[in-house]
Amino acid sequence: MAPMVSRWAATVVALALSLFGGGGASAQVGLPAGDLFQPLMASPRQPRFSASYLWASSPLRDTRVGATAFGADIGIVRWGGAADGPGVQIGLAGGVFAQFDMESPSTDLMNADYIIGIPVSFRTHRFTGRVQFYHQSSHLGDEYLIRYQPDRINLSFEAIELLFSGNFGPWRVYGGGEYLVHREPDTLRPGVLIAGLEYRAVHPVLRAGDVGAARFVLAVDARFWEQHAWVPGVSGKAGLEFSPHGASEDSGRHWSILVEGYSGPSPYGQFYDEDIASLGLGLYFWL
């Protein structure tokens, strides 16, 4: 059985490389750095390490929110993809996204979203894509439950995501969607459309010798969920991105300080049926 699976996997990868421009044999790399499909800068669900301080307004509460995230996309194996060439990569993605009420007496944990997925990414000479199957579950914090006694929702689902992106000089555009294949509660609508735009300045605005350089970045991510009658949730970020000296795009290692805002249906799982607007400052690490 194992040899059969190996031959099947090799056939699928070879076909993918052929379709995406790889042609012939390509080197296999274990635990590659970064990803062929670059992380989405403004996506609320992109695994990362980050901490943000936000002023948030919603029908439930106007407060200051501390939002944290712990996670990463880890490459398991890659075929091809050298020197910005075509390739295919299989990885593992996971993250925890938590929000704290900074104005409550004990800084209550309000909501935590847990995400784990298996992304398969690919790249041609200009275009990249990602197919991912992932699971998300969301939970209210104990102190928030005790203080406000809300109606708890057991929010959990599995989804298939398909995204494509194109790079045009300093600009990147992407689009695609998700489909919730299993969902709880079962009244959740399954369709999600995704679109976004990113800008990374070609030339640095700050330099620090061998430590690295900083360039201006800007990103907008819009998600249209059928659950909300396709009303978009829009996330925007702008600021400085610091990269190590001589680092390539594929290395994935950089950090950013960003002004960020959000408007639309809440991206926080347990509050998905509430509208929210927020504005603040965040520190992001992509490792």
C-alpha cells in the first residue's frame, strides 16, 4: 500500500508541476523555508504571531480590545520552486486567535478561535495559488461567560479554501473563496467569497545596515459570507515591514508595525452574527 501511495503522490505532483509550468523533474525539499503562496497580510484568519491594541465598537459593547494570534504556516515538503520558479508545496497551518476586553476588571478573554489546516500551494512564474482544507472551532472565555452570561454558540466547521494571486510589480491581487463542507450550527450558510489587494514598496524607506530594511506596505482584505447576505467584512492594514538584510520573498521572515482597521460582520467566531468596527495598532511577526 505504501509504495502505491508514494507513486500516486509523485504522479499528482508531477502533473501539477507540468500544469503550472514546471515541466520535467524537480528537486524535492523537506521543511522548506516560507511558502510558495505568500501569507495574506490583511486576512483576519492568516496564521501568524501578532499583538494588536484596538478601539472597537459593536452593538454588544464599545471597548478596547487586545487581540493576539499565535500560529504559522509550516512547509512540510516542496517540489521545485527554486529561484522564483514554478513549484508545489504541501504544508501544515495552525493558529490561535484570541481577543481580550481591556476595559474589564480582569481583562476578560472574550473569544478564542482555533484553526488547523493542510494547505497545498503552487506557483508559476507570475501566479500563485493555495488549496486548503481546514477546521475552525470557537470558544467564549470563562470570565466573559460568567460576567455577561451570553447565549453560547457551539461554532465549529470544516471548510475547503481555494485562492489565486497575481503579482504585478509592487502590487498583488488575490481572490477566491471557501465552502463550509461541515458546519455547526447547521444553519450556517456555506459560501464565502474572498478578494484582496496588497502593495509593497520596491525601495526601502529606512535602512539599518546588515540588520535589514523597512518598506511601506498596504493591504485590504474583503470577505463576503453568504451567512451575512454577502455584506463584506473589510480589513485594512498599512505601515512598515522590516525584513532581514538580503532576505528573499520565499524566506517568509519579517516583522511589521501596522495601523489596522476593520468594518463589517465580526471576524471573531463566537460573535460572527454581530457587526463590529475597530481601529488600532498592531505588531506582526512572520517566522
